[in-house]
Amino acid sequence: MHPQLEILLELQDLKAQKREMEEAAEETSREIESEVFRVEPEDAVAQLEEKIAEMEDALEPEVRKRYRRVAERRPRVVVPVLSGMCYGCFMEMPTAMARNNDAIRWCEHCGSFVYFVD
Ligand SMILES: [Zn+2]
């Protein structure tokens, strides 16, 4: 897999994790939180944010530009392609496109980065 694609997938994971933690922190009472989390939820979220910023810096400028643009309007920046279909917008991917993850590719319809799983 292309190293930049790996960073994008990891970034997406970290952001999902951060969202979940923020939601959990809101729903759970302080009392229970302190038993569940080894660190304060706010600290954990801050740590995630730091890691996210660090990984965004590791993206190539062109990739980062697209990543930011997609992240603004879509919940997922990287989506799988299954049976030639983009799972960001459910449109067919061009058949001429190489079906591997050796390069950074994106969907022409929704702009999401894609990775092939079939
Ligand atoms: Zn798409």
C-alpha cells in the first residue's frame, strides 16, 4: 500500500476515535469516566489531536490539500472500492483505473480518496 494512503487511513481512524471519545465524554458522568479512562478524557482527546496534526504534516502538499477539502464536506476522506464501485458515492469507478493501492487515487465523482479491497 502507498505510504501516503496508509497515513490517510490512519488519520481517518484517529478522527473517528476522537469523535467517539468526545461523544462518550459527553454521555458519561464524571464519576464513571475516571474509572473507565486512565487519563482524563480531555487529555486523551488533546493527545489524539496532536497526533492528527502530526500526521497531517506528514502528508505531501498535494495530498494534504485534497484531504482538507474532502474532510470539510465528507465524514470519511478514504473510502473502499468494492466490485468497482466507490463506497463514498456509490458510483462506478472508471474501468481503466488500476485496481491496486500502489498509488494515491481518488473518486472523480465525490473526490474521496479510494482504496481497493477486492
Ligand atoms: Zn465517489
